[in-house]
Amino acid sequence: MIKVLTVFGTRPEAIKLAPVVRALSSHPAIDHETCVTGQHRQMLDQMLSLFEIEPEHDLDLMRPGQTLPQITASVLTGVTEVLDRVKPDWIIVQGDTTTAFASAMAAFYKKVRIAHVEAGLRTGNMYSPWPEEANRKLVGQLATLHFPPTESSRANLLAEGTPDASILVTGNTVIDALQWVSARLDENQDVLVGDRFAYLSPGRRLILVTAHRRENFDGGLARMFHALRRVAERGDVDIVYPVHLNPNVRTAAQEVLGGLPNIHLIEPLEYPAFVYLMKRAHLIVTDSGGIQEEAPGLGKPVLVTRDTTERPEAIAAGTARLVGTATEPLLQAMVELLDNPASYAAMANAANPYGDGRASQRILERLIGEPV
Ligand code: UD1
Ligand code: UDP
């Protein structure tokens, strides 16, 4: 038996590691435990209950308005204590959050081998996304096994000198999660969604929005919200924006977007309801990493409100466009997609650059094959 501890703390890590946890915890050759740091609380708990994961360890670290040093220090010490108790052969971390970085650091200090899911994505700019670009690179330096989602992320790892034999391209586990949830939605939409979006007008096209990046707090969020407000004033769209619980985001959203009848600022949605809205949307405006990976498969145009992306595959596939956060370019890009059917059709082609839904199976098989 190999002993594996999977550690995560935020909403996107929970979605992307849920299929891995489900695969590992039901395999007879693996003794698996889950540790959540609680870097997020409500947004994490929504996903734990959906995927029926009951963590053996919950550090419950989230504090309102927490700072990067606070989360880093508390994850480092908290995960170290869990490692002392569990004594795993492997720790699994995902992506680029502070939970992933500080957990990998804790494992390194304990000489526990690290498997990194969603390895190798790079923008080449340490300040965009910030601090995620650095977090992901630092985990890569410490990891024994690297699971990049695509060939281009594998190439990034090779260019940095990562040994080829330690890399396996798996596809992104978010596609495993998306397929799992889509199947449940097909069977059970009445229960999972019901009539909760009855306020949306069938005559108006839906723009689905998310935003939360730290590098956009300093004016970027407000500039992009002004573009949303102006497009809403046309009157022929509904905007739904499940607002991230980060207080920096909520204040800016309320200030610029509050008070218009066709802008719906709502609480973060459970994953099935959010997937339903992605499917229903005419277009998506987001700075989220995960949504850039999910939307191409759904054939939805995505305007990415960032200056850089570590996910070039969606841009290459033609379904995503990097528009930055300045008001005018974002407004023009939305208007173009609303008013020009040819532009819309050019972006609305379904493509699946991020995987086939079998990423967690590949991760499981590779871990089992590793020397004890
Ligand atoms: C974090 C990750 C980011 C990831 C994002 C996904 C880091 C540095 N940032 O950013 O990479 O893309 O999650 O959403 O790892 N809050 C709540 N309840 C929650 C979640 C957050 O109240 O369930 C509030 C708290 O006040 C908290 C604040 O949001 O202090 C910020 O949370 P934090 O995890 O530090 O940063 P995010 O912006 O969520
Ligand atoms: N998501 C969700 N409910 C919401 C908003 C997003 O379930 O209200 C999902 C979305 O489909 C994607 C993930 O959360 O899988 C993205 O999380 P987030 O934007 O917080 O983080 P990022 O991907 O940018 O790291």
C-alpha cells in the first residue's frame, strides 16, 4: 500500500482535485487521506458537499481579509503537523495557490515526495498572475512528479530543465469534474437548478461574469465593471455575476454595478448551477483560470480580462480572447460579439484542448507505478 495525502484549500483546487480524491480513495493499493487547509471556507464547503468528500483533516485557516504572509505561514505550520501524524509517502497538490505552494514547502521539509497536478503553466511574468505564477514555479522546483495538462505546459517544464521521466501529460482534471457534473445536471436539472434563474428574461442574451484576480484590485476591476455597466445600459442583455467572497472584489462590484435591474450580483454558485449558467450564456467575461478551461468545450466565447494568460490553448483554439481590463477594449469586444454574428460564430466553436475526462485515472496509474 502507498500512503497518499491530498491537500487543497480553495474552490478551484477542490473542483480539480475532487476527481483525483475519488479515484485514489477507492483504489485498494492506496491508503488515501484528504487534508483541507480551509484557505477558502464557504466556497470550499460548497464543493466538498457536492463531491461528497469528508476530509480527515481540516485546518480551518481562513480569516476575513487574510494576507499572503498569513496564509503562507499558517498553511506551512498546519500542514507540517498533519504530515507528522499521517506520514504519507506522497503528497498531492494542485495548481498555483498559496495552499499548494506552502503545502509543497512543508512536504519538502519533511522529505515527502510531491506530485503536482496542473504543473507547467506559465505566463513568463512573475507579477501576472500574482502571486500564482511564482507559486506554481516554486511547487515545480520541489515536486518529484509533474502532471501538466497539455503538451505546451510539458514543454515549459522541459525548458526549465525538469527531467522528462518525471513528467506525464494527463489533460486537466477540471474536464473530469465538468463531465461528472454535466452528467448529474442532465439527470437532475430540476433539483440542482430548478427555477432559481426564473428572473432571467428569455428575450435578453446572458453575459456570465466572474472576477477575482489580486493584480486587478488596483483599478483593473473597476475599469472592467464600467464596461459591464455600459453594455447593460443597452437593455438587451442580462448580466449574472456570482461575486467572489473576497471583500476587495465585493466592494468594487457593489460600487460600480449595483442598482441596475439587468445586472444580477449574486452569491457564489454551487458548481452544477454555475455549469448550467455557462451552458446558457451567450458569452462569458472572466479572469478565472478554470473557466478558461471549461468554456471551450462548451462552445462559449470567453473574453479574458487579464493582460497575460498561462492558458494559451483556448486562445489558439479561437474560443478565448485576451482583452485586458481597460474599459473601452472590453466594451468593444462585448459589443462585437453581441452585434456581429460572424464574429460570434468565429469564437463559438466547441474545442477541447484541455482533456478527455481521464486525467485523474492517468494520475492514479502513474502513482501506483512509482517505486515505493
Ligand atoms: C485564492 C487564490 C487564487 C485563486 C482563488 C480562487 C492565492 C494567493 N489565491 O484567491 O489563486 O484563483 O483563490 O477563487 O492562493 N473569502 C470568504 N469565503 C470564502 C473564500 C474567500 O469569505 O469561501 C474571503 C475572505 O475574506 C478571505 C478572502 O476572501 O480572506 C481572500 O481569500 P484568499 O484565498 O486569500 O484569496 P482569493 O482572492 O480567494
Ligand atoms: N465556479 C463555481 N461557482 C461560481 C464561480 C465559479 O462553481 O460561482 C467554478 C468554475 O466553473 C471553475 C472554478 O469555480 O471551475 C473557478 O474558480 P475561481 O474562478 O474561483 O478560481 P480560478 O480558476 O481563477 O483559480
